[in-house]
Amino acid sequence: DAGVIQSPRHEVTEMGQEVTLRCKPISGHNSLFWYRQTMMRGLELLIYFNNNVPIDDSGMPEDRFSAKMPNASFSTLKIQPSEPRDSAVYFCASSPTSGPGELFFGEGSRLTVL
Amino acid sequence: KNEVEQSPQNLTAQEGEFITINCSYSVGISALHWLQQHPGGGIVSLFMLSSGKKKHGRLIATINIQEKHSSLHITASHPRDSAVYICAVTHYGGSQGNLIFGKGTKLSVKP
């Protein structure tokens, strides 16, 4: 079975540009999470979807960040405009349950904003 | 004080040694996760547990809810076990994915 698939794996962009990160969760999983990992802050939840509906977006830093899940097999995280402090590894994870359950992570998207 | 504390922060072991990584937390939880992250790599969920003990191959995870403490043990350690091990908890009453993460334990196993 394919795991969680993220793209791109690496992205280098200039400040002010729009960045779109993509995630395909494991088929049949009904929960999807976006996390950000930095050296300073470690792993942080950005947003959590359950059955395609955003449940907890308290971690989304500011209006420059937006996330969508138009269907059960696809989600995007968009940053517009990007800033150097957005440089991080962004992980998508999915889970087969709505309650506490095992998380399956993608390989991450490493974003560098110059 | 962090709500999830791990110890040690760094650990170097010789191949074959028995390894223990500890995690203490200060909040009520509904679940505790142990995650593994190799250098430059993705994150793999090793265990999710809410009570007792789980075993998978050479890895064992235990949790004591009353003491708010969990341990991850690696028996017969191998260089491929070198990674960062992260403890994370689901805060009781919090949303599922809003894990509180520890800062990780960096393990290096020398051949």
C-alpha cells in the first residue's frame, strides 16, 4: 500500500512568492494533519481535517497560510506571500480514526524561502 | 516547563546495548505516541499507547498513567536504530492531531 505522499519534496523560492504543498493521504483514512518542523520550535500542528472538514486550525500562523481538503484523497497547504521565516519541513500525516489513532506521516516537504 | 519532557537529550551506545529513552508529561492524556525520525528523513510512528506495554520486534514501549511516564526500550541495539526518537501526547479533551511533542532524543549507535 502506498503511504502518505507529499510533493514537492524540496522547494526553494524567493520571498513574496506563493508556495503550494500537496498531500495525498492513505486511502480510507479520514483524518489528515499538517505539521511544521523547525529547529527552534520542533514539530507543531498547523491544521487538522476530519472527513475533509477543518476541525482545528489553531496552529495556522497567520492569514498568509491556508489549507484545503477538497476531497478525501487530496489536501493543499498554501503560503502566500512566503517569508524566510516560513522555511521549515512541512509534514502531512493521516490517520484511520477520528479519535486518537496511529499517525502515518509523509516524507515531508522541505521549504526554503530566500 | 515543557509539558512533555524527554531524557536523555542525546544518547550514544555501542551496538548490542540495551537502550532506554524516557518521557514524562504533566497533562492528562488520551494517548501517547513514540515516533522515529532518521536524519533528513520522514517520521515513522512506532507506537501509540494509552496503557500497559506494547512490543514490536526489538522495540518495547511502556506507559504508567498514574506516574505520567513512558519508556521506550530498544534491545540489542544496531547502528540502523540511530535516529531521533520523539515522544508526543494527545492532550485529554484536545483535538486528535494536536499533539504535544517532546524535543526528541538523538540516539547514535556505534558499530
